[in-house]
Amino acid sequence: MLELAIARALYDRYPDFSEGRLAKIRSHVVSRASCAVVARELGLGQLLIERGTGLVPEDELTKLSRNRNVLAALLEASLAGIYLVHGFEGVKDAVVDAFEGRIAYALTSHVDHKTELQEELARRGLQVAYTVLDVQGPPHDRTFRCAAVVDGVETGFGRGRSKKAAEQDAAREALDRLALST
């Protein structure tokens, strides 16, 4: 129900977006992490504490009320219950309203350059691999330098506090360079 409501809202709002872009946005919006954020915003953790007092030790209840997986599960269970009582038409707008912040975040902040690069290269019949060029600093404070290698050519370079972040940065630069070459 959550995925359907969000997918429908995105499709209606952004008819010019590709199917792939809409799917990525929807996936981020309905993710466990996003569900936990919305659960916090709706006060479900506090409600768990209020309703669970006396049933579970207080320290355990406090931990549960802050746990991302528990919060996401609480939200999903709440949505299921509301859906069973009111049906899809009765809840879809409220669901979308509750996730507006996550939609805005996914539209502006959640960018996966590696996936974008891979998709662009697939259209061109090319492939990408990532190479770690350098690692500096002690284990608790490392900086990685990576290259995005497109069909044997180092096309983008990136730095980051993790290998993944450096690869994302390298993919971003490779995308920029590929855009200039077409």
C-alpha cells in the first residue's frame, strides 16, 4: 500500500521523469531508513514507550523506541492497520503527506552517481570498473582516492572518507566528462 501510494503520487507529479528515475526515487522514499524517519516524525517511538510501560523493562523499551528497524516496522504495521480499516482511497493522501519530506529529500539529495554512470555506459555499450588508487591516514581516519575506469581509461577521479564515497565521487566526475564529450 505504501509503495503504491508513493508510486502513484510520483507518477502523477513527474510525468516527464523516466521509469528508472521514478523507481529510484520511490525505492528511497519507501526504504526502511525513510520509514524510520517518518515514524520518528509521527511520534511512534514515544507512543511505543507510553503503551509499553510495564510490559517491557524501561531501558529496553527506550532502546526499542529508538531502533531504526523497530520504528520502520511500527510504521509499516500502523499503515497496514489503517489500510484495513479505511481502504486504499481513504489513506493514500495521508500516507503521501506523511512522506512529503522524504520525497523532497529523494528528489534533491539522494543521488547515486555510480548507478547513473553504469546506466549511461550501458546505453553506449561500455562498462565501468573502480580502482583504489591511494589510501591515506590511520584506520580510524582514512581518505580514499579512486578512479572510475571506463573500458580501460581512467575517466573520473574521486576522494572520500570511505571507498564507497570515493567511488561515488569518481563516478560523478566521469559522468561530467562523458557529458562534455557528447
